[in-house]
Amino acid sequence: MSLFKSASTVSLLTLASRVTGLLRDWLMASAFGVSGLTDAFNVAFRIPNLLRRLFGEGAFSQAFVPVLAASKERDGIEATRHLIDAVATALAWALAATCLAGMLAAPLLVLLLASGLDAASFEAAARMTRWMFPYIGCMSLVALSAGILNTWKRFAVPAVTPVLLNLCMIAAAWLGAPLFARLGLEPIYAMAAGVMLGGALQLAVQVPALRRLGLLPRIALSWQRLRAAWADAGVRQVLSLMLPALLGVGVAQLSLLINTQIASHLAKGSVTWVWYADRLMEFPTALLGVALGVVLTPQLTAARASGDEAAYSAMLDWGLRLVVLLGLPCAAALLVFGTPLIATLFHYGQFSAGDVQRVALALAGYGAGLVGLVAVKVLAPGYYASLDIRTPVKIAVAVLALTQCLNLLLVPHLQHAALTLSIALGALVNAAWLLRGLRRRGSYRPQPGWRLFALQVLAATLLMAAFLLWGSRHFDWIALRAAPLQRVALLAGLMAAAGGIYFGALAAGGVRLRQLARR
């Protein structure tokens, strides 16, 4: 399968996940609005998500996938199976201990993340954290499975798996919340139950896919075999790479933790406003950045292992061109078209017009640096493929300091919107730094035509942005709440027209999209 087809497969399945995620967020916004209890749920859900990114798809995947891909390329299938079994055993035992400790320490974790919550919200957040903490274990094992399947170019199951979580949370908001209310329980707790059910289902669907490949991990239960797994050379290599990766991912999550702490001390609802902006920002970053990172990481590692430097550089160049081609218009849309998007998606039930405006401000902050947020997903694997995790970590530490300095300057003036803007600006610096490092090493050599390509994309983006700005200001998106179907149709029509304007301008300017698709 070509890189483009592989990335398209991951992106389309990720789109299904994001669409169901939007439906989930719409139901939550309509059912619960914005309140202290929604802040409590978002804090509680962020805690296992934070640790999942540390131990699962973050540091663990960054360390495990390059080692696995190199073993597959050099050592053969039997040695690779042994590596999978040893890593799975060590990971499973570590996760069991982490989940137990987290459930016991839930109030402390909430205090660290959001000490500004009022007493009732704090108690609810601590209780929901306990309910959802085992989700970390499920999702970290899902990350192990995804690493295996992606290395064998089986991208579909890992990409579609998040849909199950969204469906469970949709059922929780639609059916579970009224049931909990009838039982005398706070309805928001149904969302915590939905998260746990979704985590278990995501793990369950990995088993048949791994069994078909003959790669289902065998997790040892005896103490002797656990000690042997920890002593395995492959596990040691993964651990040695995980330590700097943990620091790097930890820095990113620390930035989110600090921002959540700051938001909890701003106006009530600030945590939730930033949360909804996060959800929409993750739409383009997942469809483009995550999809490219998933596809490129094992392929870059294989090219490095075989010594094919030309293929390595060409793959990076291809990924960066897609980032510019698709990331720049998405950034423009977040900057100028936020109010129509937020109003159409969430302005129902308890979600007010004021909430729309505040989420749109936070979303515009992300738009300022969206290209950087996406580019990091392509550039960082360029380092991971060479088993160099320390360099991206050092850059991330410096960017964290920059981000918090920006918060000090901007939060007094922009309130919650400053939190997203500081992250976005930091991402631009991060991406530029990573790119500079790859070029100085000679690992990445840009192919001819970049300057003209960038100008063509910029011109098409400005034309599209002017049209979207007109659409945002010409229609009263808040008043259209009274005609929801008309508002949805209008949004769809404007976005389709914007896409036509953008790609039409690219074609008129001479951009040959088929060349990127043939990669």
C-alpha cells in the first residue's frame, strides 16, 4: 500500500472517529451545558487521558514502534514475537500497579490538576477519576496493539477503534444520563461509566486482528517470567528510549496541566470552553498530523535501518508538503470561521450564545499555530526513526518554558483564550526547531519547488479565508438556532464552497495534486 493510500485510510477512519466525537460532544453540550459538574467531568477525564498519553500512545509508542520496526527489518519474525511478548508482560504489570495507585490517589490528582474547583465539583471530579482510572490500562494495551498492527501495515483497526469510545459515551449521554437521574444519581456520572465501557471494548477488538497475524501477545503471570521479561534486551532498549520520551510527553502534558490549573481559577466554565476548543482543534491535527505520524514512523525507521537515506528524506518532504497543503487552510478556517462552527455544532439546549463566543475565541487561538501543531507530528518521527528521542525532548522543555512565559503575558488580557494561543505559538517554535535540526544533520533535504508551492498554497488560502470571513459575518449564526436544519445546511454549503474555492485556486495556480497522491 502506498504512503498516500495508507495515510488516506487512517485519515478516513479517523474522520469517522471525529464525527462520532462531535456527536458525543454535541449531546453532552445539549444535555449538560457548561457548569461546575461539566468542569469536574472534564478534569476527571483529562487525568486518565494525560497518563494514557504518557504510558500509551505517547512515550511508549514513541519508544516501542521504532524498536519493533527495526527488529522486524533486521532480526526476523521469531525474535520480533519474543520482543512483543516480553514488552507486553512488562507493560501489563506496570499498568496494574499504576491503576491501583491512581484510584487510591484520585483526590490528590484532582488537586494537582484543578485546585480551583468548588467543593462539590472537586468531590465529583475525584469520584469520577476513580471510576475512570482503569481506562488507562485498557488504552495503554490498545497502544501496544496499535504499534504492532501499524508496523505490519494493518492501519484500519487501530484507526477505527476510537469510534467505540465515542459510541459508548453517546449512549451514556443519551440513555445513561436519564437512567442515572431516575435512580437518584447525578447524571454526569453516566459519562464516566461510558468511558470505562468504551475502553474495554477498544481493547477487546484488538484481539482478533492480532490473532490473525499470529502476533497476539502472551502475557506472563508468574514472577519468574516477569523478571525475565524485564531483563530482556529489547525491553531494556524500549525502556531506555521511554525515559527521555516520558520527559518529552510529560512536558507537553505538564503544559496542559498548568493550563487546566490556570483555567480553573478563571471564570466558571473556562475549563469547558477550552475543552470544546480542544475537541475541534484535534479534528485537523488527528486527520492530518496523527495519520501522517502513524504511517511515517515505521516506514522512516525501516528506511533508516536499511540505510536508504534518499527514501527517508523524500518521505519527510512528502509529509511536510501535505502539512502545508491541508494544514494552512484548516488554520485559516479556525481563525475566521469559528463562530459558525461552534454555533452549528453545540449551540443547543443548555449551551448558550455566550458559550459560543468564548469557545470561538479559544479556537482562534489554536488556529494561529495549527500548522505547527500538525508539523510536529511529522517532524518528530524523523528523530524517532533514528532512535533519537533526546533532541525532541530538549526542544519540548524549552517550548514549555516559552509557553508559560506567554501565559504570564497574555492571560491577564485574553483570559482563557490566551491558554490556547500560547500552546499554538509554542508549537510553531517547536516545529521550526525540529525542522532546523533535521536540515543541519543533513537528514532532510528539501526537494525543488518549495518556494513556489508555498506561495501557491498561501494565495489559495487567503482567497478561501476571505470567503469564509464573509460567510461568518453575513449570517446571524446565533439567531439561526431557531432553524437548526437551515443552519446545518448553510454551514455545509459554505464549507463545500470554500473547499471548491481553495482547490480550484490551487489548480488554477498550477499545483499538481496527483503527484502527492502517487507517493
